Amino acid sequence: MKNVLTAALLSFAATGAMAAGHCAAGKTLTDGTLTIATGNPAYYPWVLNDAPEAGEGFEAAVAYALAEEMGFAADAVTWVRTSFDEAIQPGAKNFDLNMQQYSITPERDKVVDFSAPYYTAPQAVMTTQPVVDGGAAPTLESLKGLKWGVVASTTALPVVMDRIQPDQSPLVYDDNANITAAMQAGQIDAALFDLPTALFTAAVLMENGVVLGQFDPDAAENPDQFGMLMPEGSALKTCVDEALAAMTDSGKLAEIEAQWLQEATGVPLIK
Amino acid sequence: MPDPRLSLRGVTKSFGDVQVLRGIDMDIAPGEMVCLIGASGSGKSTLLRCMNGLEPVDDGAVRLDDVDIAEPGFDLGPIRRRIGIVFQSFNLFPHMTAYDNVALAPRRVLGEDARERIEALFARFGLADHMRKYPDQLSGGQQQRVAVIRALAMRPQTMLLDEITSALDPELVGEVLDVLRRLRDDGMTMVLATHEMAFAREVADRVVFMDQGVVAEEGVPERIFSAPERERTRRFLASVLR
Amino acid sequence: MIAGVSTCVALALVVVLVPLAPGWDAVRASFFDGEVFVRVFPDLLRAFTLDVAIFAWSVPMIFALGLAIALARGNTNPALFPLRIFGAVYVDLFRGIPVVLLVYLVGFGIPGLGLPRPWNSPYIWGTVALVLTYSAYVAEVLRSGIESIHASQRNAAICLGLSERDTMRYVILPQAIRRVVPANMNMLVALQKDVALLSFIGPVEILRQAGIFKSLLANFTPYVAAAVIFLCITVPATRYADYLMNRDRDARS
């Protein structure tokens, strides 16, 4: 009896897996394979050591958990690299899913499809020790007086303009490396990143970086939510959303977040 | 003969392997008009350019009022104000009006406005109506007269004239030669390289025939043109007077 | 007439055939979205005024420095030989280094040495980078102009008793500069585009502003709008340079 039950459970599980696999069947670029794109290079803490196939780092771990949920074995996951522009330009795509901290916005949603969010990122303020020594504090009032820098392709610029409304117009850069160079050159006081990136940049890339504070993501009108990017009209979207919902319900997603983005807690809230 | 204005002794000059001047001795008295004649390449132009230091000489002395200006390192600036030179190809400054061509050096070098003097020069040589024109708006003869005025505006004591009618259409030669006649009547010291034999015969105090970098024969025009002593002078004159 | 007809036919073929391509709808939505165009155009125009300002304050410095370098390189005074070497090295160096690298190097590097505000401004050092590069090009253009003036002009001036300095200033340079106006016009058109490189070190000029809109709207139309603004400036400027070049050629023939 027990054996029968076990067998039934196993067969149910197998059927479940089959069902999920069936959902994605014929909808991927290559049948039986899930092709996932990441950045070039991919950064900590999203992908460790620029090696997504190791499954280490938040996005890499989510990718493999998602694949498993959808019925793909780990070795059925293929990684490719794309830039931001490649992902949103018209024409055929070379990936099923693209994960590189894409914030979901309605405008972007017109040209590509987004999955349900897999992470809600608080925005955080990175600055340097001399600026903190100069009196910068995690209050909007104090932040207004700083010289800001942001990365062009992120949603940080509207956040700076709308929530902080700085006295001087912000400077805008191509990537985090240029932000850190400008900050080290004393040309900007502060930069806005999503919290995990801010922590990494302050600790690893900067000499005297400090994460001054974070915005409460729930208090934001449009919290910055990361979604997986798919080609417009992707047949895979419903499968991905179902799988993400299952991972959220089972606590798997929160578990991965706790494992890889642990330090993100403990940074003061900006008032 | 009074002390010469210009005195050359043993002047030699080479360009690369070609020896253009092979030991020139020459004295030019104040107020004298000397015509250099000879075939192209005989060294006339080079000799003129050595007389005002535009070409440094290889060897020999070029004395202006008894000062050797061929010494290495000699400051030629002040000398050049005293010796005017006019070139075959006019060499007016194309971006300036005729008047500005003339007025530039007096203003920058002598520090004088010289307007009245310059206008008088233009009027004297029949160019009063052309002062505001640019060189490309003037005929060749007019341009060459402007070039002469430009040199005269520096009040030189000596004028060097390097085949100044050779680039002109035949009908324009006369107006330029007229200018020279008037300068001669003023008593200007002039050394003139020319192919205009009739003119040389008419106005020169002395004619110098140059051949292959040396002075082959010299004398008053009457004798040179009617009774040359040297065979090569005869041959040259026969070829140009044919 | 024939040219007009063939131009119309070619244009018609483009207008008719391109929309027949299977991906046209997607391309049109991404690059030629009228709504996006209207929305971003005023902001782009405002950002373009920064390009114009950077251009305007760079040009006098570029020409002053370019002229100084050209004169340093062209001088024949043995006592000033080191200046000649300096000019040659300067030109080789700054023509050889990509502008982008120089913008980063000067724009981040020099302020990084510890200059206080406002002396570490990316506007200042970005401008310096542009001036260094473009003055090297302009120096070469001017030098070629100076060398193109026949020696007889110099001789005539020297024989009038003018100093070397006055000869250069009143006789050689005015002619040389006039002769290289077309080449310098092309240089200015190139500069107008390279001003955008300053955006790499922070300033939000038109291309950066377009990039920001592109990211926010996931649409490339802002770049098309920026291109339109650029063309409004560069096409007349290029045509004008061509006109000057032709006029110069006609004048000399």
C-alpha cells in the first residue's frame, strides 16, 4: 500500500514535471533546450565569476530553479550573452529569456514581453566616505544638495529626478565603471543603484565607497521590479509566469534571494 | 669715379653642383643705371639676389656703401630698406589691395602712415584710380607698376629689377619701361636684368654681358651693341637682335 | 531632368519596397514612432544647446592652439629647434590617440589627481580633451596651408624689410588661412559630432539624452530625432564647405 502510494506520488510528480515540460515544449528556440541570456560580462551578485553555468549568484540560481520548475534539466540550459540594445532591438532574438536586471516598465513592455517580477529591488544611494564626513545623511533633504550620477540605461534617472529632485542636474554615464571613475574624480557625490549593485560597487570597486541608505521599495509608486525579458509575443510567457508563481508560493524564490542577496538588509531607509 | 654705391668682389654662388656665379667683380656708382644682359641661366637673377642678401653668397664680398653685407650673421633688415627689388612675377600680395601692398612695409618697418607719399606715387605712375583694386583685378603691366611703387615706398637708394617685363604681354612692356625712364631721370641707382636690348641701349649708362656665371664683357651701350670685343658677346647679340 | 526623374524613381522604390519587408512594422515601431518623436523632441533640442555651447567655446581655443602648434612646427630658427620637435610630437601624439580615450583619460584622469570643485568639472576637462585632439588636426591643416604659399611671397615681404614675424602675420598667414577654410570647415563638422563624446564622462548632451529616452521607452526613435537635429546643422555646414572648396578651386583654375 505504502509502495503504491509512493509510486502514485512519484508518478504524479513525474506527470507534473512532464506537464510543465509539456507547457514549454515546442516553444523554445531549440526544442528541449532553454536558452537564457545574461550580460557581457555578468556581475556579482547576480552572477558569480561571470560564470552563469555554475548556478551561483542570484540570477543564475533563479535561472536554474526556473528551468527545473519548467521541466528542463540543468544540462538543458544554454547561456548566451547580449547587450541591453540587442535585447530590445526589433528582429529575431537568440534567447528564450534574458535576465540582466531589466526593470519592468510599460514602455518597454510595448516592444518586448516581461515575465512576472522575480525580484523587487530597492534603490540605494552609494557615496564616498568624504561625502559622508561632509555631512551627507540618508534624508531627502540632504540628498537634494548632492551632485548625482546615474547610469543611462537604468531607471535610476527618473527616480533621482522625481523623488530626490536634486539642486543640480545629474551627470549620466554608460556603466558602473564610469560612475566609480567620476566619483573617484570628485565629479559626483552620489549615485543611485539597485541595492545589490550598490553594495557590490561600494565594497569592491570603490576605495572608500559607502551605501548611505535605501528607498523603501513598497513605499514607491512604481517599485523597481526585475522581470525576465522575452521577445514580444513569446509563447513561453505563460509557462514562465506559472513557474515563477509556483516558485514564489513554495518559498523557493525567497530562499534564493536570502542566499545570494543576504547583505541587502541592514542598510538604513531614506526618510 | 666716386665711391661706388655697391661693390662686389670675387662673388661665387653654387646651387648644389651647379656653379651659377664664378667670381664676379662689379662696382656700381651712385645714380648709375646698369643693365645686365645675357642668356637665361647666365646668372643675372642670382647676381641680383646676392646684391640684397636674399641669396647668401658662397664666397666673396658684397659691399653696400663700404659695409660688407655678405658677412655671415650680418643683420640684413636695415640694408633691405635701402635696396628695393622688383621681381619678374610681380609677387604682389594677392589678399591686399594695391594700396595696402604698398603701405604695409612703410607702416610696419618705418612706422609711418605715408599716405600722401604713397598716393603721390600712385598718381605719378598713372595708377591713382587703381589703388583700391586687388592684384587680380589689374593687368600685368599695372601689377608690375604697383610692385615698383611698393619698392619705392621704402625710399630705397638702389633698385634691383629682375627681368620685370619678361612676364608681360608685349603691349604692356612699354608702360613699365616708362616707369624706369622716369626713375632714371630722378637719378635712382638701378641694376636691371633685362632682355629688352633696345631699351638697354637707350637708357643704360653701362651694359654688362654675363655668360656662364662670369662678366664676359662690359662697357657703354654704344660700344657693346655696335662693336662687341668678344666672340661670345657677338654671338649672343646676334641671336637676340636677329 | 534625368537626374530628377531617377532620383524620384529611386525614392519611390525605397518608399514602396521597404514597407513590404516582413519586419517593417517592428522596425517602424522601434525607430519611427511619431508619438515618441514628438514627446522627446523638445528635450533633445534643449540638450542640443549644450552641444552647441561646448562647440562654441572649444572652437576659439582649438584654432588658437592649432595655430601656435603649426607655427612651432614650421619655425626654421635653429635656436627654437626644441619647439619644432615639441610641435611634431604634439601632432603625432594627439592625432594618434582616439578621441574617446583622451576624453576618458583627461576627463576622469586629471580631476582624479585631486582637483577641487569646480576645477574638476567634466565640462572643463572634456573640453580640454577635444581641444588637444582637434588642435593637432587644425595645426596640420594650417601648416599645409602655410607651406602651400609660394616662397616668392615670403621673399617679396622679406625684401621690403619686413621682419619674419610680420611676414608671417601680414603676408603668409592671411593667405594660408583663407586657403584652408574648406578643410577646416570639414573639421568643424567632425568636431560638432565628436562633442557628443563628452557624454561619456557625464554631461547630458543630445546623444546621451536620446540614449536615456531609448532606455526608458525601449524605443530607438529618440536617436532618429537626434539625427534629424544633427542633420539640420551638419548638412548645411557640409554643403557650405563644399561650396567654399569649389569656389577656391574655380578661383585657382
